[in-house]
Amino acid sequence: MKKNKTPPLISFKGSTVPAIVVTLRTLDPERLTAAASEMFGDSDFFDQDAGLLDLSHLAPEDTPAAPDWQAICACFAGHGLKVFGIRGAQESLMASAQTAGLALFPADERSHRQETQEPAEAEAAAPEPLPESPAAPSPEPVQEAAPETPPEPIRSTMVVDRPLRSGQQVYARGCDLVVLAIVNPGAEVIADGSIHIYAPLRGRALAGAQGDAKARIFTTRFEAELVSVAGVYRTFEGGVPADLAGHPVQVQADAEGNKLLLAPLKLD
């Protein structure tokens, strides 16, 4: 008789879990609490979402030797965001963060990639000219083709063609997101690239979730609760500005990546 195989009580497998990246420029709990209160009021804005603190923009003078991680996490937990880890931290912060139970992640290196080949590399790759022979005329030197720069990888696009209800979340990891139906209040769309919504945006839209400051948000009807690009947020508890409400709008970060720019989107 064969015995039934009992499945293990614990098993592991790889998984991709979406998280909201929060860029911090200070680790002072009081300043963070004041800034979060100004942004979200007293509301439990996030729906128990996972949060990852990006510390790569911290200045040395804003990097304490022993941050109060418990107070920092409590600041965001008060608005429904559960912080589970940090990334881009200096070595002096890692030990204390681990002691506080936070996971450590490397900094996002995509923003540091070179888009063009360095001149020195191009010179090194060029072939040396063939020496001339005094005894006989030299043949025409063969021109070797310079190595071509590999093309940029094509970023795919996720398409959602159904309405998103309150509490639903869609995350386009590593690509752009196109939504062809309404994003209702309480729903959330997230993309590592840009977000295109050809319908009313009444919930939350977070583009450039992994730090792409060039990402944008487009919608044909702007009625959002929150928009974010590369971790820079803007909320609309008091309502969307009258000149933008109900109209096509695009959202992008400014050149410094410190604030969001909202502008009408011309469709004709």
C-alpha cells in the first residue's frame, strides 16, 4: 500500500510582490511625520500596501548614526503603508536597519546606465592602420566596421481593458501600462514605466515605480486621488484644480525630480 505523501509544512518559491517606493531626504521622524500629515492628513490613505524606503538621496548631514527606525516606520504605518525594507542605504545605516527587522536591497542602478559609448572606448575599438611596405605598393587598407551599439531593449506594454474597482491594484512590472477603462476611486495602477489611461482616472496612479523619473502619466479625464512619478507624490483631498478637473492631463516630474508638473493634454 502506498502512503500518501504529506506536503511540507514550509516551502519556498520566487515571487514578485509590488511595493511602493518612498524616497526620503531625511530620517528625522518629526519632519517625516509632519510631511506625511501635510500630504495625507489624518487619513489611512494606503490600503496596507508594502513600502520600500529609498535612501539613495540622503545627504550626509541628514544621515544620523542611529536612526529611530521604529518611529520612521510608524510614521508611514499611520497612513496604511507597511514599510518592510530599505534600499540605497549607506553602510553606516545597514546594521541598525537589520537590527530593526528591515530587509536590505541594493540601489536602483538603472538611472546610472550610460546611454552612449565613451569616446575612450570607441578609440580603443578602432583598428590600427596597416604599415606601408617600401618594396611594393601597399594594398588599400581594409576598413573594419566599427562595432555597433546594441539597441535599447524594447519595453513591453501591459494592457488592461476592464474597469478597476475600489481595492483592485494592477502593477506593470518593467514596462508601461495602458488602461482602456475607468480607474474607480480606491483602485490603484502602478507601472515601472509610463501610464496611459484612455478613460477617467479617479483612483491612484503611480508611474516610474522603480525610480524612472522620465516616466509620465496620461489620462483623458483627470479626477485622481493621488498621482506619483518616481516616488514624488501629489494628493487631491481638496479636489483636483478646477482648470484640470475632468480634462485630459499629463503628469511628469520636474528636471530636479522634486515636484510634479501637471498640464493639460492636447488631443487635437
